Amino acid sequence: ILGELDIFLAWIAKNHEVTSSA
């Protein structure tokens, strides 16, 4: 569970960066 949560948070952060850049 923790591993999946970490990946989820990382995906959110990456997605947020992409959205901000665009």
C-alpha cells in the first residue's frame, strides 16, 4: 500500500508540474 501511495503522490506531483508548465 505504501509503495502504491508513494507512486500516486509522485504521479500527482509530476502531473502538477506538467500542468503548471503548460
